[in-house]
Amino acid sequence: MLEVKPSPIEGEGVFTSTAIKKNKNLFWMFEKITLAINDVAYPRDLKLSDLCWKVNHQKNPNCKIRTNDGFLWYLNSCKKIEKNEELTLDYTTLPYFMQRDIEGYKEL
């Protein structure tokens, strides 16, 4: 369903081989790993998916990041995505611990 291919935006990107409906969790992006001390959870690290760093930036993206519990975060389609379309995110809306540099990205 998802594949990494050369992107017209930047380097490589994640593309879908099938149409995707709006509001569908596509894959997990990252998981916050915590350390519990005296029943209090402290953020310790992030476990990243292999596709996480291949999703390119766009100001008008077709995906967003969603979480149900604050620990496991998914790439979620925020609109209908056509077959062979590249999955994109607006990096400026990522959680503070995942912010990325957007300089040099081409807008399509």
C-alpha cells in the first residue's frame, strides 16, 4: 500500500499505491518511551518508524499526526488521497519534540 520513491518535493517520499479515505491511520510514526519513577512517567526517548523521516513537508498537507494516548503517534490522512499521491505533513504542526527544518522544501 505504501512505498518510498523519488519525490518532486525533496529527496525521497512516501507514496500510496491505492486511494485512501479521509481520517485513516496509515502507520505509526513514533512512540514516546517513558521511564516510570514512583508511579510518575517521564519522557525518555522516541522510537521512530522506518517511514517517519521519508514523509515530506507541505503547507497544505494531505496528512497529520494523531495520537489517542500521547505515547503512540500515527500518520493520519486529513483528506482523501488519490492513488500514487505522495503523503505529506506540515512540519510546523508537529509536536515540539519532533520539529524539523523546512528550509529548502519545494511547494507543489
